[in-house]
Amino acid sequence: MIDWSSIESKWRKRWQDEKYFETDPTEEKKFFVTVAYPYPNSPQHIGHGRTYTLADVHARFMRMRGYNVLFPMGFHYTGTPILGMARRVQENDKELIKAFRTIYKVPEQNIKEFAEPVKIASYFHQEIKSGMIEMGYSIDWRREFTTIDPIYNKFIEWQFRKLKSKNLVIQGSHPVGWCPKDQNPVSQHDTLGDVEPAFTEYVLIKFRYDKYIIPTATLRPETIFGVTNLWANPDITYKIVDVDGENWIVSVECARKLEFMNKKVVLVGEIKGSALVGKTVKVPERNEMVAILPASFVKSENGTGMVMSVPAHAPFDYQALEDIKKNSTSLEQNVLNTVRTIKPISIIQTEGYGEIPAKEVTEKFKIENQNDPHLEEATKELYGREFYEGKLRNNTGKFAGKKVADVKEDVKKWILQQNNADVLFELNDGPIRCRCGAECVVKILNDQWFLDYSNKNWKKDAHSCINEMKILPEDIRNEFNYVVDWLRERACARQHGLGTKLPWDKDWIVESLSDSVIYMAYYILAKYVNKKQITAENLGDEFFDYIFLEDGDTKKVASNCEITENLLESIRDEFAYFYPVNARHSGRDLVPNHLTFFVFNHIAIFPKKYWPEEIVVNGSVLMDGKKMSKSMGNIIPLRDAIRTYGADPIRLAILISAELLQDADFNLEAIKGIKNKLENMLEDCSKYKLNEKSNLQQEDKWLVSRLQQLVLETTLAIEKMRLREALHYVLYEFDSDMQWYLRRTNAKNRTDVSSTLHNVLSARVRMLSPFAPHIAEEMWEKLGNTGLVSKSLWPSVHRDEIDIISLQSENLLKSTMEDIRNILKVTKIIPKKIIIYTSDSWKNKAYQKILANVIKGEMSIGILIKSLISDKETELVKKDPDFVKKTVNDILSEPIESREIKSKTGFVDEKEILSELDSLVQKDFGVNVQVFSESDPQKYDPKNKARTARPFKPAILIV
Ligand SMILES: [Zn+2]
């Protein structure tokens, strides 16, 4: 047992004393890695540890590869959640206070002060910072700041004035996610479950019925030309409401949504859905009458609770009509007569579809009725094809002949102009709840300040930045491009909360997802702020222009800011040295907001050379397979966990359970296994000393070759941030190689293994160091080093030390030992003697030919046999045609690398290699081994086994 906590604090102190993580510009190449700064409204739990640990591994890895790495950290005080929390403390919220006491173990004295928001933030700020230090994160703490620091406020004011001067901050009426109870816009930080309230714009088509308007919501306004009827649900009681002077018939849910669309909505009366069935409405722009028909798929919470029917192009509509025709008994005769006359009106021509595409897809998906779950799929397929490839037919007036994708917006504008339409915004994945419990809605907000993310040129630049940058994992790139397209005007200011006031309208405070998008640049300033070399009073926009945009006259700016020209220039040079951000780490939930805003704002403000270079996105952390949440009671605060398990085991347990985008599953069993592994490794490091080098024997050459291979593979894995794979090499593959080496050398009674093992361990410890930095330092010291392993260089690959002959030989020994063990297990014989037969030379020649063919992709047994028989050297195959099939299978069951190694080395003398087997078999089974060639006339072969030998698959006889 080792004392983790004393080892960890010993090395943390050493790092601190050597100031190794304090980074200033040097002559070396730089690497600037950042991770989303924490929001201090509670301490961090194990789940938060993932992103920070990933970023720290990245930072430490790049440092060992010779980069001058900057990894800083700040704290995000801005926003409403801290305010809400303070209010709940003021109201003496029992549940919250209990959580402070029992889960977060906040001292009573501090809880009392929590009525004040800043007190909450600064308490948890210190908690989180201590946890980060205890986790061993290699952070330059001289650059710490909070988002309510006075110079930070000036920096955000500068950012907003810049955006406004480029017309990217606009005032107007736009939809936002909204909490009706708090009367505030909501974003991801404000909702339960951290859901970003995304919404979609629908066009409301106004159908006229008597003196009423029946609106229906659609994403395809162009299909009004194909409407054959409306759908109403007979079981819904609709409301008649006065909407800005018109009488609308809509569901009760829709009436409420309309209020948030800035409409004056007054209840006038109600009408049953069943009463509407059979009535006729006038289709706008076509002046034709169509009937209202009953349908159960119509839901009152979707759209207006009423649907327009386009059976030629909408599978739902087509199917609902078919259903009515089949079950007509409940319908009145006149309605039934109408249904029978309805013919789908085809208005879109799409290559590959005939007259009625909806009919074709419902048949393709074998849809049975309108409640069939596959209807969604069928709809998606058809909509996609018609949108991108479809053209409007001749019956669509002035739009005839145009492509659907090109004309959609024009149709919408045209119908709106005629006052035959309106718009409605709906949440995509509703219901979404605010942290206060209220259900969120979409509201059109007037005279609000918005970031104009719908600006087309801005979007274009965002796409090009995203397409040029490195994104890990690569699969997430499309998600970013999708978000860029989908984003529109976004409210950037609130009336409550901590933060920076809008510089031109002091009633507003910049909200938390708008003041946290370019702060990576501020880390350069923070060092000078903390040293008190610059103060807020004299700083204006010209200072920021000078530092970040190289704009302005040094003398003038320095004198206005009352700092020396030297200082001003060195801050600017430091920024130019560290920017751009080389890697930004964040959780996947921040893709639709923070990470995309980060891209947008950088390209708006900074010149292209400062645009971000890489984004790394990771999934979340589960606890024993379940989502962590306060209500589940399975939250483990990070600092508690460090005290119980040690920082390094936690770091490894989080990283080893999943690759980047997968959810990591944290469990305590895994921690125990990891602890054992590390403790054994530490013991090995004390055991094997650097002695004089002895002559390398085959197994030494093999272990050195494996070392080179593993260094190569581990390095490639980390470069792609495939940390789970990298850890697998460092912890497990190395281990099993060392085990084999020890078996081999023990069997030969060798005593000169220390040097080789020391050599392997030195590389292994260096590669462990970014992952488990504390224990790696301890191991490094045990290996006899006086410096820090964190400061050592990453092992390099010496390809010339890869000896493929020894790799192959040891593989043959390993697999033969494995085969012997399996035979003994199955037959339960107590062996007296073990005899091995290696294959005849023609088989080796045939093997090489088959191998060359398999590598080329030729695997047809018939062709292979024919070509082998036609060759004198291998014609003996006709006596043993089964040999070919078995050999192909042998080859296919091997990894591609070893196939290539075998093809490179060509013939190997298996008899010679297997002579090494004797010592191993003696050691493991206590008997002797005899090795014969299949062609040896003197061989001992009572059971006629030798003829079954194949290359790399010797035959085995145990007696
Ligand atoms: Zn709320």
C-alpha cells in the first residue's frame, strides 16, 4: 500500500516551487490550450473532471513534445443562476440549504452569507480552484480572473462596441427562448437538464371559413397549391379567439403561444372539432373550397391544432385519407361523398418519383395506418428529396419550374404580403423547463439587443473557419455546420444578473453566453492585471485595439493609458506570441451555443491569423451507468473523491472508460484495478536499475521492438485525443509484454534483465506522465532520475530498433505455448513428453504465395489451388488441398500488421526458433520438448501428426 496523498502533495509542491506551469513567451514554439471556464455556483463533481482532465493531458503531452504550453483558467460569475440561488437562500429554501450542507459540505458560516450572490460565487470559486490544483492540472494560475473584474468589464464593453460597429449587435424584435415566470430570456444555463431551447419558424396559412380564419402551421408553404382538405381532430375543443381583430379558430395551446408572438389575443368562444368536420374552407390564392375532415394524428399541442392536407406530397395526409376510405362507417354520407371525390394534387416533380410521391413512399415503407411509427421516416425521406431535388410543376402559378429549395422563402413572403399567412415559432424539443420550474415558451421580444447570428456573411465566414479548423472527433464537424445554419438573432442582454452593462444602454447586462466567447485573449492581460501593472481607470478601447488588433500609435496609447511604451509593447507581443488558441476543449452540450459562438465572435473581432485552430469535444460522465444528478443522489464532489481515491486513479478512471464522444462510465471497481496497476508499476520502478548493458538476446530485441511499436501507437492515439486507446497501451499492452519477457528470461535463468526493463520503464513512465502526473514523478525518481518527468521529453520512435525477425519469432513461441496449454486443458493429459513438428519446405513456399495473394485481396480457394499446382515448387498442394483453405483462414485471423511483417521477412526457420521453447516448457510443464521437421525421415511420429503442420502453426503431439 502506498500513501497517495503524500506522494501527490509532494509533487504538487515541487511543480509549484519550480513554477514549471507558469508560461511566458520564449523562442520555442507555443501551444495555447484552453477549456471552458467553470461557473462557480456549486463545487465540481467527478463529471466536471472529464473536460479539464482531457485538456490537462493535452497540455502536458504538448509540453513533453517541446512546445511552450500555456494552459490558463478563469471563473465565470456572469448570469442568472447564481442570482437565483441567492434568492432561494434568502427565501430559506430547505432543499438547497440541505444540499449545501450534506452534499457540498459548506460550513454554516458561509451558507449564511449566501444571500449575497458574489459570496456564493467566490466561495465555490475557491473550492473549484483547490480541486483543480489537487487534480494536478498544469495551470498557470498567474492568469486567473473573474468575469466581474473591472478590466474584464472594459474588455467586454470593447467587444460589444466592436460588434455594434460592424452591425452585428442589433436592436429589434426577434424570437427567444423565454421563461414566463422570470420574465427573462433563457439559454442552456437556465434550463433544467441544461437543454438549449432551440426553435423553428412555421408559416401559418390562413384558410377562411365563414367569418373565421382557420390557420394551419407548415414548414412547406409552397404546398398550398396541393392542398385538398384540412384535418381537424374531432375530440379537440377549439377556441375562437380574436387575434389582432380577426377571428381565429385554434387549439388552446396555440392561443397561448400566439400571445408570446406579440399578438393581442382575446377569447371569444369555443367550437368542437367534430362540429367543424364536413365544413368547407377557402384556400388562399386558389379561391377553391376544400373540406375539413377528421384525423386522429392531429395534436392540439402541435402548431395550431389544425393541419392542411397535401396528400400527393405528405405521407401522413395520404395515409389519413386512405384510412377514412377504409373505415367510413362513422362518417356522414355527405362527408363520405366528398372524401371519395378527393384526388391528390401533384405540384412537385422529383426525379425518381412519379405522379403521387407520397403514395410511393407509404408503399415502400409498408405503412398500415396513420399511427404507424414509420410514417415519420417516410416523411423525412420524401421531404428531403423534394426539398433538394424537386421542381414546382405548372399548376403553381408564377413559381412554376423553379426548384423547391430556391423558392421556399419567396412563396412565404408572397403569401405573407397578401395577408394570407402569419408566422409561429415553436420549441423543437419541448417541453423544456426553466430552473424555476416554469415551462419555457418562444417569445418575440421587442426592442431587445440581439447578436445577429442570422447575418449571411457572418455565417459564411463561420462555415469557412469551421471547415478549415481541426475538429476532434471529426464526426462532430457537421453538427457545427448545422448549428451555424440554424442559429438566428440571439438576445445578448438581460435585465438581471451579474456581469457587464451594455456600454450604450446601461439598463442591460451582457448575458453569460455572450461575454464568454473571446475571453481566451484576456488571459494575456490577466497576468498584467494581477501584477497590478495595468488598472481599469485609464483603459479605453484604444488599449484593446492596440493589443489585439495592432491598431494605434504606441506613444499616444501608452500616454493615454498612463503606462510605459515598453509595457504596452510587451503585452501586445505576448498576445501575438500566444494567439490564436491552438486547442479549445469543451463538452458536447456546448456545441449548439458556446463553441459555435466562440467561432462566430472570433471571426467577427480578430484578423484571420487569430482564428481558433482546433476544437476538441467530449461526452459526459455517467456514474455506474446512470446520469449524475442531485436528485439521483449520485453526485460525488471532486475533492471528496480525491481524498478517498487519489487524483491520479480518478484521472485514469475517467479517461479509460470511453473515447471522446462516448459517455464515460465512472465506477469504483475500475478505480481499484487502476490503483493496483499503478502500485505494481511503482514497485517495478524501484526494482530495475540501470546496469551495464549486456549483449541483447532475441527476447531483448523483441522487447525493444515492442517498445518502439507501442511508443508509435501511443503517440498517434494521443495526437487524435484517443486517450482511452493510449492508456490501454501504456497500462496494459506494456504490462503483458513485460510479463512475457520475464517468463522468457526466467525460463533461461537470466540475471541480466535489469537494463532492458529499466529502458522500457523509462519510456513507459514518460508516457504515463500526462495521464497520471503525480505517481509518474514518483516512478521517475525511483528509476534514478533527479529532474521532473513532466519536464522530460516524450519518447521518440527509433524505427531502426524494430526487429521484425524477433517480433515474428516471439509471436511463434507465444502462440505455440498457448496451443500446448489449450491442448492440455482440453485433454487433461499429464504430459510426459511434448513433440512439435514444423511444416515441410513446400508449404512455406506455398504460404508466402497465398499470403501475397491475400494481401492483394485474392482469396478464391479455387484460383489459389490452381496457381499453386501449376508451379513445380508448390505442386504438392494437390496431395493436401485442404491446406490452402486452412492457411487462408490462418492469415485472415491475424492483424494486418503481422501479415505485412510476415510477407516482408519471407521464410523463417521455425525449427531454429522453436528450439527456444525447451526452457519455457520445462519451466511451465516440467517436461522436455523435441522439435522435428515434417520432412525429417528419422522423426518420432507414432500418430502421424507431422503432416498437419502448417507454417506458423506447428503440429503438436503430447504423450
Ligand atoms: Zn424561470
